[in-house]
Amino acid sequence: MKKFMIAEKILSEITPEKIKMELEKIKAAKLPPKLEECVREYEKVGDRSRFSWKALYAYAPYGSLSGVMAKYQKSVLETKIILIIFVTLVDDLADKYKNGNLLDKFSTIPFNENFKIDRKISESEQKYLMVGKKIWNIFENEIKKYPYYNKFGDFLKFDYQQVLNAIKFSYLLNRNPQLLYSSESNFFLSYNMQVFVNSDIDIMCISNFDMDEFGILREIVGKYQIMARIGNCLGTWERELEENDFSSFVFIYAIKNNIVTIGDIKSGNKKEIKEKIMLSNYQKHLLEDWEKNYNEIKNLMPIIKSINIHQYLKNSEEILKMHIIGKKHW
């Protein structure tokens, strides 16, 4: 029996015709006004393409838990992308701009009513913080409207802190690539996918969620988050290599299996690093891990009654497709 039959089937469905159709659909998509406002704010300081935001919005329903009340479904989808825009600003400080001081300041914005911008820093840094604060305020004002915000708000704050920890770990790793050998790298780096945070946002708007199932739901979400991270790494590692960002699972695999060395990374020979990885079994390895988590969720599925985990699991297939299809456009 093949080790990753589901993932292999997904890859077989990504034909040139399918890619063209999906790309055209994403490019033609129109962002809703509130999301458009946040993207325009982001564009004052960031340079990610609009394709990224359109793709994330188009595929956002696939990352949602079932049962979100109809009244909040549109808001929930938009709010998750608004938070991703904010997270991207944090991520860029760590991985692209490598500005640790501004990263520390920016990371104090969330859930901080007393946040103030230090006027002693440069105008460009002040502008970056102002953009971040505005986007965060839009996000926070929206989630406070959700019916079960008070019940799950502490979980959201905790889970969001793990997103920030993941990004800060990525910053440390890129300055100290020896950390690629550490088990910490696998543990921390999946959290920047914010899947736990997204599930918190969903259950703030699910009226019939059984709290007795919360622990097992978080077990499922943790595995789902790893799967999402694997898809993301498969789709972005080549771009990240060009940005000297080595926080991808692809580089962890390459280092731990002696495909590339820390010396290769320090040398900065990107062409050689890419060639070595392309000749390896990195994709097979990551898809096997993706499938392992898929099957573990499948085994846990019967325990959850108040949420349709079968649909959630099927949606993970679409998320993997999204990352592969968007590989040249992220």
C-alpha cells in the first residue's frame, strides 16, 4: 500500500487546466470593503501581492469549522484574513526585514489598550507601527461583537501569543541556523499558520458547540495546523530561500537528513542549496507527514459530535491544493 494515497490523489488532480482555472478565479476575485481597507493599509509598508490576499480570502471557507451562525459567517471569513495581514506584518519584520527591535515593539500591539508609538524611532518605523495598530483595531473591534467572545477570548489571546512566539523563533533561527537541528523548530514553526486562532474565532460564533469536546477538538486542530504548515512550506520554500528565510519545514528536513549543511546556509549559495533540495525526497517526506496527520484526525473524527470534522478534514485537501497551485504567486 502506498504511504500517502490521499496526498498523491490531490497532486494528480492539479492539472494545468485546473491551475489555470483556479488562478483566473483568484485574480478576478474582489475583496470586500473592510478587507480592501486593510490591504490598502498594508500596502503603505508591505509588498506582498494582492494575489495572496485574494487567494486566502477565496480559500478561507476551507479552514473553517462547521456550525458558524449565518449572521457571522461573512465577518468571520474577513476577520481571519485581516489577522493574517497583521501576522504578515509581524512575519516580515522577522524574516524579510530582520528588524528585531521593531519586531519587539510591534508584538506589543495585540490586546494592548495602552499601546503608544515611540516618537524617538524613525518615521518609517512609526508608520509601520501605525499601520499595524489600525489593522489590529479593525480586527479586535470585529471579534468583540461575536456572541461567545468572552467565553473563548482567553484562548484566543493564548493562541495568538503562540503565533508571535513562532515568528520570534523564526527570527532567532534565521540568525542562528543551527536551530534547524532542534526539535523546537518543528514544534514552534507550525503556529504561524494561526489555525488555532482561526478555530477560536469560529467557536465564538457556534451556538451548539459542546464544551466537553473542546480538548479533543484542539487535538484535531493541532494536527490540522501541521498539515496547513506543510502545504505552506511546499508552496513557499523557494521564495523564502531567496529572502534568506530558512524557517520552512523543507530546510529542517534538508538539514536533518544531511542534504544541505549549516555551512551551505551560511555560504549563501542559494542555487546550490536549491539544487540539492530539488534532488532530494523532501516532497515525499512532507506529504507522508501530511497524510499521517490526516489519518490521525480521521481516527479522532467519531468522538466529535457538535462539529462536522469529516467536512473539516475534506477541506484540508483543498488547502493543500491552494498552496501547490499558488506556488509561483505567493
